[in-house]
Amino acid sequence: MRATGLAGVAMALALVGCAESGARPQSAGDNDASGRKVAAEKQRAPGLNKGYSHDPFPSTYRAYPGVPTLVRNVTIYDGEGGRIENGQVLFADGKVVAVGQNVDAPAGTTVIDGAGKWVTPGIIDIHSHLGDYPTPSVQAHSDGNEATDPVTADVWAEHSVWPQDPGFGKALANGGVTTLQILPGSANLFGGRSVVLKNVYARTMQGMKFPGAPYGLKMACGENPKRVYGGKNRKPSTRMGNVAVDRATWAKAAKYRQDWDAYETNGGKAPDRDIAMDTLRGVLSGEIRVQNHCYRADEMAIVMDMAKEFGYRVTAFHHAVEAYKIGDLLKANDTCAAVWADWYGFKMESYDGIGENLALLHKAGACAMIHSDDENGIQRLNQEVAKALASGRRAGIDVPDAEAWEWLSYGPAKALGIAERTGSLKPGKMADVVLWNGDPFSVYTRPEKVWVDGALLYDALDPKRRPISDFELGQPGRDPRMTGEVK
């Protein structure tokens, strides 16, 4: 969480300092005490580990300390479509231990009676620019778009993330957001790498970085790239120019991958290093997931065919205003759609939007989810889903509330490659948990408590557990020593 008062800052810095001093993670092979596995791998691939690190900025995230906690007498949405009335959730040591109507808690467990309240997994926002376009929104903070070339696969969003962005704390406290993907902007066809963060206080982005989460590659199609570059007498200036530059770049990446694969298999002289091609090689090798900004159904279909041509898969189309037209194609290609509830019509390619988009995708059996793309919208994604539910029901598509929570947690977790660890309330998963003070699909409801990895990082009833970033400390009207938030 963000530091809360001077004492909170000191505590947080001490904890994060411990986290950031951790040793660099080793590979499984390095942990083989006999050394046989390491030797075998090197014999099989003489060039292996002689090229470049695939993780030069590793996560230093360590969970904040928590206590064994039982939340009882609540309605539970488990994130995978399940609903439990008068339920109980037990978590300890950062993990969910048990979920059900009768849960045995060990002695010393903190017990919270949530009568009349709801418990859900923490919300996961698959499309955010917090930290890269932080508050205050001034030019000095505008670090999300490297709008200097249509192909900037060499940039990494994490290198712009400002951990002190007050938006992180607001997303946690007001929106129950516990995990989020930070993406570069969409000025370019290849915008660069994304990064997945845990929504906790840290001095560095590496202290927030979700351990082991795959990287993403932000791509864009349609109006944005051709608008940014078309007036400069350079490709692309048309949609066909977009695809032409994409294909030429993928062809170059395929050759780069072939050269490096051959080196790592056979040894010899290492190919010349290209930072942008490192990322695209990662996509072609299945290490990095494509997150594609795209509005129109016809363009999404073209991109999926291009992906087949070069041997990669689009993990998700973002914004995807016309996704409802091709739910069957998305399902067949195992490609998700991350959409808004009713944000469309603000430019030509977003004109043909409908409020039933999410419900129609769900009915088609396609992978679908809500997303924000906005520092304010991220604080009410639960309400955005409520709007999408209402639109669907008016059209005769009655998606149960518990199933709709998949659009907020489990769906994004699957698209980010972290569903085995978070996104639902299942034993063994990270205890990313929100206690809502009422029905989470009501406009009158807000998070009452938010836990990340079992640590209570926000409590609406405790002034000492309200997120305030270092940047806000001392700001007029925000200093907790002056507002009474810390006594």
C-alpha cells in the first residue's frame, strides 16, 4: 500500500528495503545440487546463457506481513462463477486456506464478522497506465508513449513507472484493485513491453513487480498509429500501411529468433543484439503475451490471421468495441477481449459500440473482461460491470452476478498468465481479498477492507490504514498529520 503517515513510511521503507535486498532469483537448474541438470542443459545447448538475460530487471516483491484472518457471515463471489451465501474465507501466510460455509479456524485467528457484506477476489485491471501517466497529469509526468517511431518494441513500460503515483492508492482503496498491468500507450504499432504489478507501496517498480508474471507486448492497430505518423510523410499513413509495417517487422523478428535459436543450440558466434527484437523473439517463443489495442472487428480478424502467419497468438484485444461481432472468431482463436461497459463513439473506429458487448461475448463463450484505461475508471470497475450486466439483461442475456465477477478477476488473471496464483478465492492462491460494505454491484458500495497477499493494506474504519503516497505527504490538504488521518 502507499505509506500512511510518517510512521507508516518508516515501516514501509524498512519492509521494502528488506524486499529489495533479496538475492537475484535462480533458475530451477541452478538449484540442482548435483549439477547434473545444469551440465546436461549446457551440453544440449552450447550457447545457452551466453547471450542475454531475459529478466534483467527481476522482481524484488515481498509480501507485507499479515495475520491469520477469518471473514465470516458474508456473501462470497469466488471469482470463478461460484456464489456462497453465509460464507467464510480463511487466509493465512499470504494464501487462501479455506472457503465455504463451515470453516475451522485455528486459535489466535483474527475473526471479522461481515454480516450483510460481500467478499470477492481483488480486482485485476488488465489495462492501466498508472505510474506512466501519473497524477498530477502534467507534461513532466507524460511517460507512456514513446511516439518517435511506429516500432518501439525496445521500450519497457516499467522503466517509466513512478511508484509514488497517488493513483495506485486510490485504485486500492476506492476500487479494490490488487493487481494491474501497466502498458505503454498506443501511438505506435509496437508500443513496447507491459509489466504486471501488485498494488502495494514500494520505493521502486521492481518492489511492486508481480513475481513470475509474463511480460506483455503492447501493439496497436487502426487510427492511432496512422494519425501519429501519417502527417510526417512516413509509414504508416493508412490501415494497409499499418499491416505492412507489422508484417515486415515480424519477418525481421522471425530471422532474429532463428539466428538466436541456432546459436543457443549449436554455439558459435553470437548474433548481434537488438533490444527490440529481443522482445519480439520473446513473443514468437511464447514467453511474452500480445496485448493489442484494436477497436474494429474486421481489423481484429486481420490481426489474428497475421498472428497465424508468423506463429504467435494475440492474448487479448483491448478496447475491442466491436468484439461482439466476432465472438465466435475470438473463441476459436483463444483470444480474449478487454472492453469498457459503455465508453465508445468518441472517434470513428469506436463508433459502433453497444452496451451489450460484454454480455454477448460471454454468451458466445469467448474470454471477456472489463478494463479501465483511465485513472478514474479504475476506481469503479465493479460499477462498470454492473452497467454491462444491466445492458445484457435488458437484451435478454441474464448473466448471474457471480459469473460476472470473472470479468473483474479470473478473466484478467488468465489473460495475464497468473490465474494459477491469483484471480479467485481458491485454497493455495494469493490472498488478494476485498471485503465490500454491501453488494459490490451497487453504486452505494465501497471497499471496507482490502488485503494483498493476506496483508491488510486498506481499512476504511482505521484512519491509519488509508493509502497516502510519499508524494502526497506534506501536500496541502493531504498531509495526514494535518487532516487527522494519523493520530
